[in-house]
Amino acid sequence: MKLPSGWRTAIDSLCGDAKPFVESCFRSVELAWGHPDDVISGQGTKEKGGRFAPKGTRAVYGALDEGTAGREAAARKARLGGAGGISLADYPRLIYVIPIKTRRCLDLRNPGADAVLKEILKAVLEPNDHVASQEVGDYLAGKGIDAIIFPSTVCDGANVVVFLDADPPPKVEIENRDKILEAFQNIANRIPK
């Protein structure tokens, strides 16, 4: 799919509405991927792609609330071929608080009455097809957008995707990173040798 010209016109008009985004979000990960630096590296998205981020794009996702983070993790597992929900083998899971600071974030939660924007939103939120969203995300990144807020497809919440290689780069951190690493070390020290 290539972006229809009507879409480009509507998206271009939206870019003027981009605003800074400074908020703490939530990210749920399996323990195997639980090192704080892995959580915000964008490497998984670079390797596999995701909504609004084609393969090769370093991006980090977060949910605007903790409940959405858990629901998104369960839905992702089902989409990738697992059973719905999170199996017991995937526990424990870690939910990180990730403070995000971007310069130009576009909020797609409210398309208003514009029929073209509604059409775009429907296409980019297709649950099992990321092609349209990846093309829109790539187009927006080319327009200097460094983050996109979008409605969840699995609940009433919302998510944000942050393009890590934007210029200037957005800031994505792990809340309490040093305390988390210290806690991991304390746990490791208690493992019998």
C-alpha cells in the first residue's frame, strides 16, 4: 500500500497540531527482556517492526496507563501466534515506568468529523495488519514527528510510539533505573552457587 494523496494532505495538515509530549508511560516486558536498557533500546522494533514502525526503525512503545500496558502485552502475544492472554510461562512480567519527553508528538485519538482522518485511523488501527500504520508512521517521521499517540485496539486506553532516531532525539528513560539494577543484583546475590 502506498499512501493515497488525500491521506498525505490530511496528514500534512495534522502535523501542524504536533505538540511536545512529556509524560510517564508504562511498558510491560517478559523477565527475559527485563534489563532496563533493553526495555528502551528500540532493538526489538528495529528487528520486527510494529504499529507505525516498519522493520529497521528503532522505536519504543508505552501505554498511557498501566492497565493498557498489560492488555497490550496479552494481545501482542495472541497476534504473534500464541494463545490469547499471557501464559504462565511468560511470568514473571515486569512493568516499567518510562518517562518520555518528545518535541513533536501527534495525537491520533480524536479525528473529529474529518472523513479522511477517520479512514486513516481505521486503517492504521487494523488489529492484524500493520502495513498502513507503518507507512503512515514512516511518512510522519519524515515530517519531523518524533512520537505518535494512538488508541489501543484492545481496550479503551491509548499508547505512544517514540521514534528514537528522530533529530533531535527524544528522551526515553527508565524510572528508578539504578534502584532496579540494585534490586536485580540483590536477587542474583541470593541465588545459591
